[in-house]
Amino acid sequence: MKKIKHNCLRVLASVTMLFLIFGCEESQLPEKTLPNSTAYFSFEPLENSLTVNFNSTTNFAETFEWDFGDGQNSTEANPAHTYTDAGTYTVTLTTTGKEGTTPAIKTHELTLEKPIPHPIADFLFVANEDNSLEIQFTTTTTNAETFAWDFGDGNTSAEENPNYTYDAMGDYTVILTVGGIEGTTPAIVTKIVSIVPADDPNLIKAANWTIQADRPGGGVNVDITGNTVSFSGNGGFNGSHAFQEIIVEAGTYKFSGSFVINSPLDEVWSELFFSTVMPQELQEFYRGDEIKVRYNTWDGSPKGVGTYAFQDVDVTGNFPDDNLFTFDTAQTIYIVLKSGSGQPYNISWTDISFEKMD
């Protein structure tokens, strides 16, 4: 009997122990603690720039809130930001981890210096009136400290405005490379210098025309023979333009030639510009304040076959009676001819000449 009682006590003790182990409610177990996020970051301003790259080195972060100190913000982990002005800015990064954790905040100050302007390269050139092989090069660069000229014939110069004499007539690719102060990027400009005999006063050269369509899909046909530019096509109101770069000195120039209608017209336009802006391929070119001649059948230009003076076809009144144009300073201009139509047609700007008169 005692043995049975002893066994019963042992069983009761075991049951009690199991109850204590498994009978506890889950809520009585210690909860796992979630880690809070951290907020650390570094930054690196780009050289000679107001742009700064930010790199967060946080742990356990789910979201990022950047305050760049200039009123601008970002939620990227590693943003790049461009400031408008130089100065000192207080940058704040706030990170948030999982729900229930405490956000972290980190602040840094950064100071940005005003960027040093990069050099811009450009130049003008003009031939000596008495010796067309002698060319005066004049830089029109900005922020330049050094100059490196390549005259296209194997010779070079480090002068700012060199005067150079070629050995022979021809076309030369002249390259000017300018450097600014330390930390800036050098700039390069390339131009074709055509050396022609001094007894040829016409600045317009047949080989210098560039032909472009105004829009995708093609324009009208452009044919150049000598200094005659002809436009023809089947209509559809497509357009094309031809242009060439001209360097003028201060002075008076005469633009001469004729406008020829080779077939009866009804829906045709054509225009002449002296522009300071280079036309671009597949872009409609129009500079209203630089137009010199506008031929337009809708506005009263002649429609019959014949050869006409520019004044007789111009509907703007911009082309002078004496064909003279005066430039106050040396500059680059673009002689631009353009045309299009709503019908089959054929017109020509013939024997175009642009000569200095004084």
C-alpha cells in the first residue's frame, strides 16, 4: 500500500511539472525586441560644382527622409542634389525602421564654394586685303587662360590672337583649344578656313553650302551650281534650306543676284535670312527679325515665269533698294535660303554675291 501511494505521488509531481511548463500563456513569455534604425551618412561634392552626392550608411532603416537645408527634400537612400547657390547648408537625414521602433536623426553641415566658370572657345578670322594667305585670328572666348591653335597645315601657336600666313590656297581645318584656371575643363572649337585669291571679293563660295531638310520625311530638292541655288519639288508643303557661314568685318556689303521663276507658280514660298543662328537638320528654321527677302505667292509676289530683282519679289519691304547692308562690328552670320510649296515648282536664286564695298 505504501508503494502504491509513493508511485501516485511521483505521478502527481510529474503532472504538476508539465502543467507549469506548458500551461503558461504565450503572453507571459518575454517579447523579442526590434532594433531601432540608425542614421549615418557621408557626402561628396563634385569637383567645381554645386552638386553633392549623399551616401547613407544606416542600419535597419526602412525609409529615408533627407532635408538638404535649402528647402528641397528626397526619400532616396543615396540621393544626389544640386544646390542653386554657394553657401553653408545644414543637411538632416531621418531614418525609420520597422513599426514600433524609434526613428533616428543625423545632421551634418556642408559648405559649397562658388564653381569656377569653365572656358568657352570661339574665334573669328579675316584675310588681309592685300594678301589673302595672311589670316588674322581673333579669339572671342570667355574664361580662358591658355590658347592652343592648330592651323590645319601642321603649324601651331600659343598666342591669344595670332596672325598667320599660309603657304597655299585651300581649305584648312583650324582648331582652337582653350584652357581655364585649375579645375576647369578645356574647350575646343573647330572651323574651316577657306583661303581664296584676293581678287575674288565674293564671300559666298559654292563649295560652302550646307543643305538640310526642315523636318523628318524629307523636304524639297535643292540643287547648287556655282552660286545658283535652285529649289524644286512636287508640293505637299515640305521644305528645305541651304546655308553657309560668312565672316563679316565692320563695314558695308552688297548682296546681289536674281530670283528666277522657271515655271508658273501659285502656292510657293521662299525666303532669305542673314542670321546669327546656325540652322539645324530636321528643324524648322525661322528668324522673323532676320529675314531679308520673303517670296510668297499668297501675299502678292509675282507668279509668272521670269527673272526678278530681289526687291520685286520681296513682300516684307526689308530688302534695300541699293542692295547694301552695313555691319557695325565683325561677326559671324549665316546666309540662309529656304523654300517649300503646295504644288510642283522650280525656282532659283541665281548668281548670288556678297561683297564688301569699303
